[in-house]
Amino acid sequence: MEIEKYQIAEYNDPVLNAHQKAFAYIASTVPNAEAIIEKLRAFQVAIPSWALGTGGTRFARFAGGGEPRNLEEKIMDIGLLHALNRSSGAISLHIPWDIPSNPANIRALAAQYGLSFDAMNSNTFQDQPGQPLSYKYGSLQHTDSATRQQAIDHNIEVINYGIELGSTSLTVWLADGSCFPGQLNFRKAFQNTLSGLQEIYKALPENWKMFVEYKAFEPNFYSTTVGDWGQSLLYANKLGEKAYTLVDLGHHLPNANIEQIVSLLLMEGKLGGFHFNDSKYGDDDLTVGSIKPYQLFLIFNELIDGMDARGMEHTTDLGWMIDASHNVKDPLEDLLQSVEAIMLAYAQALLVDRRQLAEAQKLNDVVRAQEILQQAYRTDVRPLVAEARLRDGGALMPLCIFRSSEVRKNLIRERGSVSVATGL
Ligand SMILES: [Mn+2]
């Protein structure tokens, strides 16, 4: 299933006039519309290979149809998203779920759809068939050195696959931790984990980055060995300049001030990547911007402020990824919504008048500071984001095309109604 450029243009045609009016209005009311559009056009969000099929909860999984059956079909699905929104130009793979049998062919196929390979993700949170040693009691933290070595070897294997695909980063998320007090020695668990990460770090090519992702709880519920940004930063600082902290929005305790975390990590030059999702209670992995869009905007506000302060490139100097799970929605529709939410928050944050905000902060004019932020947040930037898509041959209304061209129905016809995305 592919949607050709001419088909997108045909779908755009009836709504083009209304879009042009809306765009003309916002272009005349904001001072830097053209500059924002150029930034939006350059911005790309990586789609995780594991989010293309139905996820599940620990209670049940209600599979949809037409899910990708292999890596090739996952790439095709992301190619479809990218054709529609022009902002999903990268894929983030998960090993061993996505081991490429022929990396050169996979690389060529991705290039055909304009996709590059974002961070590689290792997996030591579950046992694979035939795996000699179990991760039931952790991987890099494990009390048994052979189990730790197995986890190290796996991560190095993931780096090697990544090299063949043209990726330049490795994300390490560990489920390691404990479920009960007394189960493990915190310091020994930390030290084991650190020395394992050091071994993996040594295998990184010169131009690679390592992202150390933290998570407050789950699947372990008493302690997590990389439990928060402080612990992640500790590892990243000890590892070296190629190691960074990765922030996943859902991996915090309730009401954590994520925008402040982002700001300080950027100040330290240690923010490496981002996993977008949204949540109400825990690591809910819901559609980006579906619950707390204002928080998403505030995070982007700090991202831009912090990146600009260090002269960083918005598009390339951080890894931008979605990490979500779809239980009740069509995964591809959900991803279109998530990317749209990210682009909107980015555009709104680009509208913030930073000179005036700094002045208000200096004068302790709290009311004005809030007004400046909310002025940007309350601006309807949808025509700016749509214009950016349009200029790159994308859809004015990606979801509408997805539905009216009956993408899912076609995918079910091609792949069947009981296909299961690998790894899920
Ligand atoms: Mn994540």
C-alpha cells in the first residue's frame, strides 16, 4: 500500500483554498512565519518499529488487522506516514525484534522511502528463545558475571547491526531493579551496571552516541537501577562524552517537572534524546499531546531555549523519537496524531518571544511571563504546520487521506487480518 504524490495533491485540492486563507492570516500575525516553516520542514521524528502494530496491556491484546509482518513492511508503513506528513523520516529499530537479514537491502529500501535509521534499541528486558541465561533478576546489574556478559555481548551485537544500517546511536533501557526491599544491594547493582555500560561504550564507533534511558518503575516496583535523570546523568558522566541521558516522557513519577529536567540536562550538555508519548498515571504510552499538551509545549519551550543557548541544531543534535503503544487505536492513525502534536508544540514554542520573556523574568513580572508563554501556546499554529507539509509534497490533512483512501482496509487485504507485528 502506497500513496503517490499525485494522489496526495488530489486530496489536497478541495481544501487548498481554505488552507491558504488560514495560512495567510497567521503569516500576517506572527513575525517569523517563514523562519518557523523552514524549521518545521527540517524537523523529523523517528518512528519506533514496535509502535506499528497493536500493543497490549498485561491483561490482553486486541490485535487489529494488516499489521506489518516483517521489517520490510514496517519500513513501508513508516514510508506511508512520511509520505503523508513529511515529518516521519526516520525509523528506530529494536533488536532482536528487527534483525535485518540483509542490511544493505534494508538500507536501500528505507532510502527509497526517504527514511534514515535513528537510534538502535537493545533488549535485555525479556528472555529470547534459546537464550542460555535468564534476565529474570536483571541484566547488566545481575549478580552473575556470565549473565552480565551476555547482556554486554547483546548490546555490542546491536551496535554492529546499527553500523551496517547507518545508525549512529544506541539507546539502552534496562528493566533492571528490584521488586522487594533487600532483594539487591543498590551500590553493587549500580557498579555492575556501570561496568557493563563501560564495556558497551568501548564498542561505540567514533561518531556514535549512547543514550541511557531512565524509568522510575515497572517492571520492577521497588527500585530501578537507572531510575531517574540523576542516576542516568551519573552513568552518562562516568561513561564519557559520547554518553547522554534520554528522557522518555512517561518514565517519571507523577507531576515531575520534566521541562526543568530537560533544561538542566541541556545546560550540562548531557541531553541526548527524547521519547515522546503522553500519560495520565504512569508509563501509559498514550498518543503524544492527548492528555497534557501544555506540558508538551513547555518542554519544547525549554528544548528550544536550551538548544539555542548552546548553538545546537534542532533537527540533528538530539534524537527525536516516539515511544508509544496503541491498544485501542489504529497504530498508524495514532502515530499521525502524535507527530502532528509534536510539530504543533514545536511551532508554538518557536513563537515564544524570548527577548521579552527574559525581560519579564528579570523584572520579576510573573504575570507578563505567563502571558508571553500562553500567547504562544494559544496561537492556532495548525496552518503553519500544514503549510510546511504542503511545501514538501505532504498532505494538508494526513488523517483524512489515511481514512478516505482506506489504507487499513488495503493493508488487511495485503497482509491478512491476523498478522502480528514481530516482537509484540
Ligand atoms: Mn522509551
